[in-house]
Amino acid sequence: MTHIRKAVFPVAGMGTRFLPATKSIPKEMLTLIDRPLIQYAVDEAREAGIEEFIFVSAAGKGALEDYFDTAAALETRLEALGKTDALAALAPTRMPEGALTILRQAQPLGLGHAVRQAKNLIGDEAFAVILPDDVIKGERGALAQMVDAHRDVGGHMVATMDVSRADTSKYGVLDVENETGRLAHARGLVEKPRADLAPSTKAVIGRYILDSAILDRLDTLRPGAGGELQLTDAINADVASVGVTGFRFEGQRFDCGSVQGYVQATAAFAMDRADLCDDYQAFMNDHRRPLRLVA
Ligand code: UTP
């Protein structure tokens, strides 16, 4: 049995890098092959044993909320038509009664602010945070790997990935005290450091297991970079009192919040599907170079 039962999914961001698509479609509903990003995140949480799903949503995200609701008319119609495969495809969108809670973040004041919205629902147990725009492809879900590792070390745990020094300025970066296997004990975290100032090349990506102490910390934290309440700053402030460990997960991470990462993820997931990969490969071979570049 897992000791981590609750997961927070911050889905209130504006997704400006995907405009105009995200003008009316939540970023988390962008589709990789045939499933929206949020489905990958929820599936990963289920694999890790999560039982309570908390979405921190915002105005204009109705499609995201409807997605996990029953679609009675659609299901009745599919049943009448005998479309059993299509009905089965809906199974992952069903949530057990009471398992999903949707909160609203009134203003996009940062990831830390989004997580703080869940305070009353979390209580005093450790919980997971999953950013659905970080999609991780691998044999075993990244969160399930972290839950196993967290059982031994406790405290705050962040997923880490080795990046090039030039890229450190895009991430929260770990200041590593010592490293054992997949675990890196941190003496601090720095948000988006310049390449020459980065304390390591271990970047934090969108999976966390947090001690509930983070919620009190967020209550007293001052806004950081961009005037937003930064989750990284809150974790950093807890290094001495709670302890912070980086976990180098097994799997490939795609930044589906960026157009480039999303396109790469689409290609990687297509190549992984037995029913798509040959066609996809043949198509890409034929279109290696565009015939005409449009400015
Ligand atoms: P991003 O930094 O990707 O911001 O947020 P964004 O607004 O979603 O996208 P861009 O940068 O404008 O394109 C990282 C995660 O934190 C959530 C987002 O939904 C995403 O899962 N988030 C961010 C919130 O829930 N609330 C916020 O105030 C900020």
C-alpha cells in the first residue's frame, strides 16, 4: 500500500506559449496521439497508488472538468450502436465517486500559490504534485518510482533530470550535498540560475512529493521571480527543517508546455504505437525536408 494517497494537479496556468490554441482550450487538454495531457498525468498518479485527485483549476477550463465527468448521452449512444471498443476507450476518464476535487485559483499567482489552494484538502499528510505539461515516457511511471524511494527518505522529494549547463537557466536547479544512486541530497535549490552560477546541472521537473509543512511555508512566503509565489522557493526554505532529496527518475521527459517539446512527444509516442509507427516513419522519411519554406 502506498503512503502517498493524494495528488495535486496545478492546471490553472495560462499556457501563453500555446496561444492561440489555449485561448479556448486548456493546455492540459492538448492531445498527444489520442489522449489529452491530463490523462497521462492521471494515469501516472493511478499507477503510483494515488486515490484522491485535486485539480487546481481556473476560469475557462471547463473542458478539463467535463473530461472526467460521465458523458451519459455519448455512452448511451455508443452502447446502442454496439461500439464496445469506443466505450472501453472511455474507461480511463472515469473517476470513482468522490475521488476528484476541483478547486479554483482565482488568479495565476504562481505554482506555489496554486499548490497552497489545496491546503484544507491535504491536512497533515505528505502528498504528490504533478505538472501535467511535463510528460514522462518510460517503462514505469515516474511518480511510482518516487513513491517507492520516498518511503525510505521522507521529507520533500523533487524529480530531477540532468540538463546541459546552458539550459540551467530554464529550471529550478539543485545544490547537491551528496549523491547515492538515484538520490541526491540537496543543500538548496536555485530558481533559474545563470549557467555560470548554477550549483549543478540537476534540474527539477514537474513531479514532487511534499511534506505537508510546505503548506505552512507557502502561507508566509514572499513572491519570488516574476512576482509569483514560487514552489521552488518554498522547498528551498524547508531544506534545513524538512530535508530535500532529488530523485533521478528513469524515463524520458517531454516539456509539453512548449511547442517544440510537444511536437517531440507526439513523434515519440507515435513511434511507440505498433499501429502507427510504420506509417509515421514512412511519412517522415518522405518529408525530411519541406519542398518550400513558408516565411
Ligand atoms: P507554466 O510555467 O508552464 O505556466 O506553469 P503556464 O501559464 O501554464 O504556461 P505559459 O508559460 O504561459 O506557456 C507550470 C505549471 O504550473 C501551473 C500550470 O498550469 C502548469 O501546470 N500553474 C502555473 C498554475 O496552476 N497556476 C499558476 O499561477 C501558474
